[in-house]
Amino acid sequence: MIFSYPEPRHERTHGPLGYSSYRSFRPWLRDEFIFRCVYCLKREMWGQVTCEFDLDHFEPQRLSPKKELDYFNLVYACRRCNAVKGGAQLEDPLILLTSENVVVSPDGMLVSEVASVKRLIRQVDLNSPRLLRWRTMWMRIVDLAVERDSVLASQLIGFPDELPDLAKLHPPDNSRPEGVEKSWYAKKQQGRLPAYY
Ligand SMILES: [Zn+2]
């Protein structure tokens, strides 16, 4: 299901360190968060691919300036969610937004019984009327594509053609070097990339 959150909760695969600009973390974050927004699950392939995703400082720079270049404080987020979040301090979406905590109803509504999850959904306005329409529209589009057009389906819910080759990046340091072998590019090279995700 295209709007299912990760299960179990997301544990970081990568740990690059030492870049002098947070923008250098982009290929790592794209790979880490499977080319979609951690908040609303919008996929890169659903838009114009470039310039629609931000690197969100989870703890805002204003409150935690020392974490500006901390990989573990960065998440991949679409423009919309990053803008709605703004400088707010939230509880960690990687802990809260899991399939165990959130289900998507057929009308596109995110439903949770957990108070902290409900609060996060409210704070990022994930159940706005526009997002409900957007979710139901994409569920229908993807269903139709899977049923009738496998090439289109792989464009919509497959991996982007251009996957970051993390082995070529050489950050100043890396606390989880073994993650590179688990990257989506490496899986593709090994013929283990799933058709859909
Ligand atoms: Zn989003």
C-alpha cells in the first residue's frame, strides 16, 4: 500500500560525517528515506523529480545550531511538509510514523490511536482536505496503473532510474560504512532491486 509507513520503525542505514554543507547529505538522505517524504510519503516520481524535496533539519537550526551538519538530525521531506513544519519542534516522525501506529483509511485519512501520533499528524496538517483528496487520487491512479499498465506502474511506484552511487561519494568520515552495500544502487547492481516499493 503506497501510503503505509515503515514497519518496523526506520533505523538509519547510513552515517556520513564531516561535510561542510548540509546539502552534501542529499544523496544519502534520498537513499535512506527511499526517495519519499518521511511525513506524507510523497514520492519523487510523483512530481517533476527535481527541486520538490528539501532536507529538513528535524531539530530546527534556530534551536539546535550545533546540529546543522548532523546527518542524524536531517530527514528527507517534500517542500509542502517542510514548509508546514517550519521552525516547529516536533516529536520524531521516524519513531511515531510507523505502520503499527498509523493506518490509512480508504478515504485517505490517517488514523491513529496514539496521542503523540495524532498530535504530529495535526502539527504537519497531514489530514487536511487537500491531502485527503491527494491520497485518494494517488491510490486510484496507482491501482489503475497496476491493473492496466505495468510500465506506468513501475514509473509510479518503482525506484527512480537514477539512484545515487554512494560508494563514489567519499564523505570525510562515515560512522556506518557498511550501509553503502545496502544502498538501493548496490541492490540494483546485484539484481536485487524490487520492482515496486
Ligand atoms: Zn510531505
